[in-house]
Amino acid sequence: MNTNEIINLIANSKKTTKTIAFVQGNFEKIEVEKIEFFGTEKFGILFGDYKEIISFIEKNKNNISKYRLEINTRNSAIPLSDLTKFNARIEHGAIIRDMVKIGEGAIIMMGAIINIGAEIGEKTMIDMNAVIGGRAIIGKNCHIGAGTVIAGVIEPPSAKPVIIEDNVIVGANAVILEGVHVGKNSVIAAGAVVIEDVPENSVVAGVPGKVIKQVDKKTKQKTQIVDALRKLR
């Protein structure tokens, strides 16, 4: 998706405050509209927008003896992705917004966040607490280290997305700023802040990140991708 498509999608989407209500009372003759009700004559769980839930509770206050609300968003524009559409390993606590592409055999670890429009290639691992910003493109067989931040570019609309080509290793807590293009087979050292394009087969380290050498046999041994971790069965 390009920036304008995302902006229009967010601007024109119906904003929702998704709410779950646990209600206790007498529901034998209650009619439920615009929200979902699961339960019995004495207890139920309601799913819907906050305004509709509150309207239901107010309308039926004489039949509700007790209730509790659980609210996880406020005026949310974009839902989270349906994880079942990805043939990947996605661990507990990962947050993946809708309109994201995740390739086969990819791994999304605990606490990772992937924003709208991002693309994750086949067999790429997004490690714990990494943040993949909007429209970022990451190739195949990469490893994005724990705590890494890949900048997103939903605004300003003119900004270019981060592009990381195949077989790139990014160390823990690195930062790659918007518009940076990282060539294939490169290595970004832990803690590096990358502010300019990285040629293929380069090792980058430091703040700001600089090319310190070319990838050699020793570097490849230290940054080997393990296929066994990408198995889904």
C-alpha cells in the first residue's frame, strides 16, 4: 500500500471503541440489537462498540443487577489482523495490525509490533519487542533483533519506506530510520543507528551507523540463520 491509500483508509474508516461487557441480571425477555450477546437468562457477555453497549445497559438497567466493562481500544481506526491467514509462527503478545503481509515460515516473537502496510518476507524472524513501522519492507531469511526499531512512514506522505533486502541480520536494539535501503546479505550491529543506505554485503556499526567492513567468512559464521527455527510442523 502507498501512503495515500493508508491515509485514506484510516481517515474514512469507522472509528470504534471495541468493548466487552460482563452482565448479570434477568435477560429472559431482553432484545439485543447491534451487539452480540452470549449467555443465559442470568448471565451474559456482550461484544460491541462502547456507545451501543452503554445504550443497551441504560435501556435495560432495570433488568441488569451488575456489569463490568473491558475496553481495549478508543476510537480505533484499523483492526488487528486475522492471524489465521498467515502461514507463519506468531507467538503470544505480538501485535499485528491489519493490511500487513507476512511470508510463509516467518517468525514473529513475543511483544513484536508490526504496523499497517508492512511486509515481512518468508522465513524472516522478527524478534522480541521489535517495532516494524508502517510500510516497512523486509525481505526473506532476515533476522530483526530484539528491541529493534524499523521506522515507519505513514506521515509525511512524501517519505520513503525502509527497505531491507534478503538475508540481512539486524542486531538487538538497532534503529533504522525512514527511507534507508539496506542491501542484501548485510549485517547491522547491535545498537547501531542507521541513517543512510547500506550497500550489499556490508557490516554497519556505531551511532550514526557506518560501514566498518565487508561481510566475510567469520561474519557469516557468527550471523548464521538456523532453518530449524523456521519449521511450522
